[in-house]
Amino acid sequence: MYVLAILLAVAGSVIYHLSIKFVPNEINPFLSLSISYGIALLLCLPGIYYYGGSRSVQVLNWSVGGVALGILGIELGFLLLYRAGGHLGMSSLMTNAASTLLLLPIGLWFFRESFSITRVLGMGLSLCGLWLMMPRK
């Protein structure tokens, strides 16, 4: 299941980045995202009945709002980044590396995830990579 989930996330990310890169510049970004969310809602509804787990809205907590805010930030950020001339591969790589640099210490401090010299070296390499990828004028 772990590998399948990774493959699904990678496939979804590729479809997402290719699709959002082609959103017309003339369209209001919030209209485009709203229509995308509506389509995603329609695609998710059947899954409610086929996937296990509670269907009670009372079980939900604050994280639903956090996910919604994160989705909006990611999608609007990439849409505006691509409109500003961001490159398909570099934009995704830079934002993912920067996110990882923020999430690693958060995971260590708040979720007690394991610490290793390998992770510290990975963070260092990510910082070097970000510096090398940053556009220069």
C-alpha cells in the first residue's frame, strides 16, 4: 500500500503541474480554482461510500480547515508562479525542497520523528540545491 500511495501521489502531482501550467492567463485564478474544486468534489463523492472509515462529520477537527487553507495556498501559489514564468520542473523542485526544509525540524520537534546525521546532510544538500536553483539577475 505504501508504494501504491507514493505512485498515486507522484502521478497526481505530474497531472496537477501539467494541468495548472496550461490554465489560461486571462482567467481569474479564483474562478479557475473554484471550478477545479467543484470537479474534485464530484470525483470524491463516490469514494465516501467505497472507502472505509467513519462518515460522521462530528469526527472531523480543525485539520480539515488547515488542509483547505494548504490546498488553496499550494494551488494559487503554483498558478501565480507559472504565470510569472516559473519553469515546470524547477518550480516544483524548489517548493518541495523548501517545504521539506521546514517540515523536517517540525517533525523532529513536534512529532518526535527520528534524528540522524543523514537527515542533517540531506537538509544541507537541499539548502545547497535551493541556492543553486534560485534565479539570478
